[in-house]
Amino acid sequence: MTRVLIVEDQSMPRTLFEMYVNQSENYTLAGSISNADMTDYHCENSDVDLILMDICTSMGANGLEAAERIKAKFPKIKIIIVTSMPEYSYLKRAKDAGVDSFWYKEVSSEPIIELMDRTMNGERVFPDTTPKIKFGNAMSTDFTERELEVLRELTSGDTNTEIAKRLYIAPGTVKNYIQYTSSAGKPEYPDGEVSAHGSTIPDDPSLRVPGYPR
């Protein structure tokens, strides 16, 4: 049995991932956590074969940074990045970190279990392109990486000063980004609910469970 660690801060996707792992004949749940910085502890203190790793996790912990650490310490552990964020830099960063596969929550047509099977069989599976998501009258591809990062941080509800501190920029710069991007409007996710980090609770066939409330 392949032992799976789930790293996901949103309760609905995490619960669905847990259900799919528990219902599978080939996988068993090694743990389920919301903070990527705790991944090291779990890998050091329990047997883990595969990690489903979100990028934006609780307490601001970054799943890509955690994945890079885990690959350096435990190169045999397989890692699949699971995210809703359309930032085009994430694909390259994931590959550079040694991540094994990459899965977009709301747009990937392949069920997550099938991707897990392929990954455990030695394939590295990455999408060809970053999905285009509508932001008001603009598309995500119209924004720079930094603009998308600021937009994501704005959904946290934190002040400009708090956001600026995390991004290592001046509060005035955050304000300028807000003014510059305001004409694009609020991110629109017609098939999902916007989460605290700007990701969505997906309406993807591979994450649907009969009778489970949305």
C-alpha cells in the first residue's frame, strides 16, 4: 500500500482527498495536515511514499519550498503539487524543485487518483500550459507574476503593511498595485468558491463524491 500524506489548508478539498485515498485499494492515509512547514516532521517521523502538496497553505507556509526540502532529504518520496493558482512561474519552480507531477484542482481533466497511479509508476506528469482564469474584464495571463501574487495576498484580508512585509516590498507599492489592478475587478471562479488564499474549492469531476455537499 502506498502511504499518502495530504498537505492542504482548505477543509473541503482536504476532506475529499482523504476520502479518495481511504476508498482506494492501493493507497492508505499516512497523515493530513494544513501547514506545509509540518511536512518535514511527518516525513521524519512516519512512513510516507507520496505527498499531495498544496502551494498556499496555512500560516503562509509555501508548498513549493517544502517540496524542495523534502526532495533534498527524502528523494524517494513522490510529490504531486495540487493547486488552483494560475501563476505561470509555479510550473517551472515545481520542476526545478524536483516535484514529480503537477495537478490543477479545477481544470485538470484527469482524476487525481489516476495521476497518483501514473506518478507512482514513475511518470512525471505536468500540464502543458498554465490555465487562463478570468479576473473581471482581464485574464490571469494579462498580469505579471508579482501582480498575481499581490492579488492573491489581498484575499487574506490583511493590511497593506502586513502584505508588504510578507512580499518584502513597501506598503505604498502594495497600494500602487491595488490601484493598477483595480480596473480588472475581482477574480471570478464560476465553478468554485474563492478561498482565503485566492484558490478555489473546485467543481472537478475527479473530486466529486455522491451525496457530499458543496
